[in-house]
Amino acid sequence: MHDVSWWWYFGGSFLDALIGPNLFFPGEPFLLAAGYLLSSGAIYGVLAVLAGGFVGDQLSFFIGRRCGPQGRRWLVRKFSKTKRPIAKTRLILHKKGPWIVTASRLLGPVTWIMPFLAGSYAMRWTSFTLYSSIGLILGVGQFTLAGFFIGKGIEVLPNWQTVGLFLQEHSVLLIACLISLIASVLIYRVYRWRKWFLMASCWIMALITAI
């Protein structure tokens, strides 16, 4: 693995992020390989996949900015499988705003076209860069972390006995947090101006109960 140059990791992540090639090019093996390399102490693989993903996202954004609606129509015409993700992405981009750019890295097919659509719908470049960078760290991180654990060996993970002991020792806290989470979701959906105060109260009560 150390014999592989940085550009191999960069290129794999770049093609995975670039609109067009990313519709059929799988980038996950390169991210896993970067994590595996990190387990031996070499960080250049992780830096390369982050850089490749960033450049690919940026280029996709500016392609979308340049092509606009014509580019969306061409994409649907040439790649029919993008029709549904484009419609879904347009809806959530309109409803959720920039934060969906961050979350898109964890949403499967939406990842392929989000930077392109953000550009074609004229999102501010600074906003896109900020939120897409956060999403890039999260999206790349989940695979590189998996590759890291593979490289270190499964023994670095806690065994079931340790997990069971942890759950037993912290059962009250975990139950209180679960109840508070459910209550917070219900409060968020029902109340308006008072929702943040009530949600905070739920979590404070959970901590007091656990103590």
C-alpha cells in the first residue's frame, strides 16, 4: 500500500466527486484504502482523498454554474437514472437550504449531483464551499475510519462483553436520553416559539434523573 503514490488516491476521490464520471465510478475503495494506509501511520492518503473530493466538488459546482438549466436537461437525457435524484435534490435544496449540501454526502445518489445542482441553481460559492467541505469531511471520514479499523484489525473494536457492561452500567442515563430524545422530537413538531425551551428542559431533566 505504501508503494501507491498520492495521485492514485487523489484521482480516485476526484473522479468520485466530479459530475459525469461519478455516475459510474466508485470512489469508496480509494477512501477505504486511504484509511488502511493511515493505520500504518501514513497520512498522505487521507489528505489526497480530501483534496481530490474538494477539487471535484468545486469543479462540479462551476460546471453547474456555467451550464444551468440546459445542463440539467442534458444530464437527464444522457443519464436517465439521474432524473429522480435531480428532482429529489431540487426539492430538499429548496426546503433545507445550504445544510442539505452537507448532508448530501451521506445520502447516496444525491451525492452525485448536489454540487452540480447547487451551482446550476446559483447558490453562493462561499456558502457552497463551507457546507460542502463539512460534508466532505463527514463523508470521507466514515470510509477512511472503516479502512483504518480494517488495517488495525477488528480487535481494536470493543467486544460484546465490554459493550454489555457499558450498557448495564449506564442503563439509567441511556433510558433517560432516549425518553428525552423522543420528547424533544414530539415537542419540536407540535410547538413553535416554546420548542427550544421545552426541548432543553427535557435534556436537563434527563441528566438530573441519571445523576
